[in-house]
Amino acid sequence: MISSRLCLSSAIALLPFAQAVAAEERTVVLDTVVVDGEGAPAEGAGAKGYASGRTRGYQPVTTSLGLGTDASILDIPQAVAVVSQEVLNDQQSRSLEEVLWNVSGVTQTNSLGGTQDAFLRRGFGDNRDGGVLTDGLKTALPRSFNATTERVEVLKGPSSALYGILDPGGLINVVTKKPQYDFSGRVEAWLTSFGGGGASSDVTGPVGQTGLAYRLVTEYEDTDYWRNFGEIERKLLAPSFAYETDTTRIDVSYMQESYSVPFDRGTIFDLTSNRAVDVDPKTRFDELYNATDGSSDLATAALTHELNEDWTLRVNYAYSDNTYYDNQARVTAYNAATGILTRRADATQNSQIEQHSMRADTVGRVTTGDVEHELLFGASFDDSDLLRTNLIRGPTSRRFNIKDPVYGLLPTSNAVSAVDSDQTERTRTYSFYGQDSLHLGERWILIGGLRYQQYEQTAGKGRPFLLNTDQSDGEFAPRAGLVYKVRPDLSVYANWSRSFKPNSSIASEIGALPAETGESYEAGVKYQLATGITATAALYTIDKENVLYSEIVNGETRTTTAGAVGSRGFEFDLAGQVTDELDLIATYAYTDARVKEDPVLDGKRLTNVAGHSGSLFLAYDFSSFVDLGTLRAGIGGRYVGKRPGNAANTFDLPDYTVLDAFVSYAVPVRDQTLTLQLNVKNLADEVYYASSIGTNNLGVEIGEPLEAVFTARVDF
């Protein structure tokens, strides 16, 4: 385990280098101008970019996520939420789960023992569902949030018209930091009350007068896991470069991350009491070898070229991969009377996911009579390839009692299961799409778009190999929206859109089945002060059809598509500056997500979906009360209501409220700014349950307890 002193010294050791570079450059550090993840230039740069996205403090101002072209939040006929860099700094977010506490209608679902990003959006979603993008492109990354993250955007509702295969609840886009042409940097180190800590650095600037700019981000973490055993270790290196002329900008980047994290399935719910078993939440029910070890890579290239005054070409490409090994003592049964668990030593050896993603867009403006058109035409390609080579299925053991746990009685296994190994799934897609945003005078905006996506998909497993999915088809994904500007700071909107997602099964034969399709209607109102607050309130209804379900016929399990599910709800998001000193985030969501057609589950609530959820976070600047520096403090909380723990609704995860707080003090030191910050997470030490694996009561993830995080940061 890294010592606390090593965390701090690794960051401080970079200061002489930073000071030397700063002295050599003699550059005035300007306010950061955000560059959008799709490769658009900074504001005021040579190449024109419609795809920029900006925030002002806590307040989202513009984004390209909703229309593919840069637009005010007010002009997008769809709910959009943005979590800015300032929010990430104040809250010291260290995972995408923590970031998305600030967005309505987004909650955690089965995270595969804490190893994957996994979110429900308006009641729909899963791990590895393709709903988390990086800079507008799909990736194979298991965890998308790290030190390279600039901000996080969420587009609510079906988004297939612009982004292809997706669940109808929406998508999450992680926007990464880009090279800037003004020198600046940051060195940071932090310690946690769980034990250990981490450090990161971020330096950017020009390369002489060459037109090149660079950015280098590094990150290291070595901490104790909060439960009774386990460690978290991550190492990240992310260089990037940009080249810019009057009409063109090129960005290239590479990120490499290695990781070792606990594979923790959590606790067990007793079906007789509908409560978690009465055991200390820190007590794990697996073994010391329960961990996932792996590495991931992300390489990107982006071109933005101004064709003329009105038209711009954007081309973006990303290659990503994730290779990992895991071991787990899997709980397969629980005897409530004795407390004895049935466990099996399982493992996955040499698992790899690769993803190629590319899109080329041409965006421009045309005027016909009194109507101004903002046009987008594009094509995209995605290729996803998954392989799990050796699946270990060891012998079972009944030698572990949760009332008196003794570890080390279930060793790892090397028993390869031939029928479960060589699991493969490949999806290749080609798309063409177009969109027109018609500005009808000063008040009306009409938007129409259409995508056609051709896909080829195969999946199967086993030795000998059994091909269980084999299909090739195409789908249209349309969208339409209308915005009415009541005033420059107030708009109302409505939209209709459709989504699709091919059905695939590695485990059981389905051959070729129709894709899942989603249809959504949404209406809402948006309010935006020029230097203050952005607020959105939305009503929606979503229906999804052709949902896979399994039934037993003559003792044989068959999978087909006859199911339907639906989600209805209301969402509210507010973020911004209430006064010169007070920043605020407030969210609320009501979600009614249920099965509409199924032989067994008709009318049941969808797993892990809370009927009510919300959050409130306030930060206040006390600088007027101090003679030197900036003093800030904040407090907030989040509420998640009761959720079904499985599809049959035989047990529920209870509701919970968690409070967080921080205080920070920033003071100038020579030409740098030193910030000392203390964050206290789960202030009341609430025991809560974040999500369930969904298939049974034997894997319920426990939320982290009270944690204090101390951070020292130098900006230069």
C-alpha cells in the first residue's frame, strides 16, 4: 500500500518542473475555454466549430449533444443536463456514479460487482449497454470517468437519430480535456480516511510558434477498500496534441489505464424479512482473491475543417479496448436458518472487448426566404467485438457462515467449463443520417431528423462453438421536435423520437429476432438567465417493444420477443448561480417504469428503478469574510426511493438519504494558487444499498460509508 507521504510527495515533486515551464513561457493564464469532445476548436480559435460546449460555473450554457451542432440549452427540444468542471472540483467526484447524483432520472443499476459503469436513464439501461460515450463516441472502457474528464453531459430520451443503437432512456457523454494554447497546469494529491490516497497532474500549453499544443494528464490511486479487505489501484497516462490553422484543427490523443479493483457482489437480502442480512456491512461474503485486474486503452483522432463561411466538416475516430481477468467466490445459495452460504470459485480468463467508432459530419447554414436552416449530414461506423476465452466454474462449497465468517476455505479453481467458454459477441453497424433545424422567425424552431442504420450481429459460446445469434438487418430512427421561445430566457418544447437496439444472446439460441424499439413523447419548459441559472422541467412517456423474455416449454428454455415495457415520468433540473456567492444544483425525478407485456411479469416494476429520487447541493463563497484568498463551503444531499430488487418484485431495496459536505480555501502563493480542501462524504454514515444484480437476492451492492477526503491542489 502506498504511504500517505508518497501520495503528497509525488505531486509536490512536479512543482519545480511546472514553475520552470511557467517561467520560460511567460504566458498569462487566461480563463479556460472548453473545447468540445467532438474536436471543435476553442472559442476564438481559427477553425469554426459548431460543436463546442460551454458552462459558466455550475450553469450549463450551450452543448452540441442534443443537435450535433452547438446550440443554447433553450433551443434544444429535449432535456439536457450538464455537470461542469466546477461541480467536479467542489464535490471531488471520483466516479461517474458520484457525478450523476447531480442529474435527475439517472440512478445506478447492476455494476458487475463495482467493476463497470451501469446506469438507468428514465428507467432503462444496464452495464455494457453502450449508453456511456466518450467525446460523442462509443468505447469499450469499463469506467469512463478519470482525471481527463472536463465535464459530463446527459441527453434524456431516445437519441438513436444522432447516436445509433441505444436504449430509449438517453445517453451519457463524458467530455475530455483538450490541449489549450495558453500555458496552465494543475498538480493534486489527496488522502482518504479509508486508507491511502492518490495524485494527479495536468499540464497544457503551446509548442513554441508551431501551431501545436499539448496536454499531459497523469493519475495514480492506491487506496484501501472500505470493506474488511481489498485494495484499489489505478494508473493512468494520457497525452494529447492539437494542431490548428485558420481553417483547420486536428486533435489526437491516447489514454492508457491499468487497474486492480475489488469484485464485490455486496450483501444478501433475506426474502422472509425483505431486509439485508443482519451482518456488519463491512463484512464481505467472498474471498481475498475476489478482484478484477485489467488495462484499457483509448486512442482518438479528430478533424474539424472550415469548408467556407457556412459549412464545416468534422471527422472523429476512436479505438478502445479493455482486457481483464477476474476471480470471484460466487454466492449461489443462502440458508436463512443456518446462515450458511453455497459458494463456487468462478473466474474469467483473458477477456477482451474492442471497439472501433467513427463518424463524419458536415454541418452548415442555409437560408431560404425567411427561414434559416441549420443542416447536419453524416455517416458513422461502429464495430464492437467481445471475447471471453476461459470461463472457470469450480466446485461448490458450503463451508462459509455469514454469522461466523472464516476465509480461505474455498481456493481458486482452474476447472474450465467447455460449454461456457469462448463467449463471443460481435456487432458491426453502418449508418447514414440527416437533420434540419429550421428557425422560423424569432420564436419558433422546428427540428426533423432521420437515421438509417444497418447492422450485422453474431453471438455464441462453447467448445464446440454454438452460434446462438446470427442476424443482419436495418432500422430507421426518426426524430421531430418543436421549440417556442416565449421570451429570450424562456422556451417551451415538445418532441417525438424513436430508438432501437438489436436483440442478442450469447447464452441461448435466438437466431434472428426483431430489434427492441422504443418510442417517446416529451414536453417541457426551459429557463435560462444569461449570468445565472438554467432550469428544465419535462414530462415524458416511453414505450419499448420486442423485449426479450424466456419461458420454459416442455422442460426447455426458449427465448423470444413478445415483451413490452414502459416508463412515464416527470423530471426537474436546475443548476447555476443564485447570487454572486451562492451556487446551486437541484434535481427531482418521478419515474413509473413497469412491464406492460410478459407471460409472468406483466405489471411488475422494473428492477432498480426508484419511483422518486432527487438531490440538492449548495456551495457558498465566503471570500468577503477573509482578507486573503477564497473560502468556499458547501453541503448537499441525495434521495433515492424504494426500488424492486429483482424482476419478480419479491424484495425491495429501501429508500435512502445521503449527505455530503466540503470546505476549501484557496490562497495565492507566488505565481500559483494553492487550494486545501476537505470533503466529507456520507456525512451521517447512512447504510444504504445502491443497486441489485437484478436476477436474485444474493448480490446487493452496499453504498460507501462515511469518508473524509483531504485534497491539496496547486494551479499554475
